[in-house]
Amino acid sequence: MAKMTKSQLLTALAEATGLSKKDVANLFDKLAALAYSEVKKDGEFVLPGFGKLVKAYRKARMGRNPATGEEIKIAAKTVVKFRLAKAAKDAVL
């Protein structure tokens, strides 16, 4: 089973909502921009019923180079994680 492409997703949403594909694409772009700015500013962005993007701090740790087996130090960094909402888990699983 093939994954749904962005174009297929835009078409499906346009048909379901009665909006044009251009309007749906614009909405997606604005939603993504809003999500990125909110996570950067507040540390999280919530899409009710779907999940939330959360900014998390990852501590420094020791890792292993898979090619040589040599131990290396991995620096601390900030990452973005997505946490799926319970309603979405229940609907899918």
C-alpha cells in the first residue's frame, strides 16, 4: 500500500471540504508556519485530537560509532518531538 502524497492529501481535503486545492495548500502552509513559530517561542504546539509538537532537551551522552565500534561523545541538544493524542491512538489502534 502506497503512502498518500501531499498532492493526494490536498485533493482529498479539497473534495471533502469544498475548498479549492490552492486554499487547502495555503492553509497547510500557514498551519506549518504557525506550528514552527509556536514551538520555537513556547516550547509546544497542540493540534486538538491529533497530537502536539514539543521542544525537548536531550542531555549529552556516550554513543558508539557503528562503523568502527569506537565510543564517541554525543553533545547535548534541543530536539522537537511529536506526541500523538490519546484520541488519535484510540481511533487508529
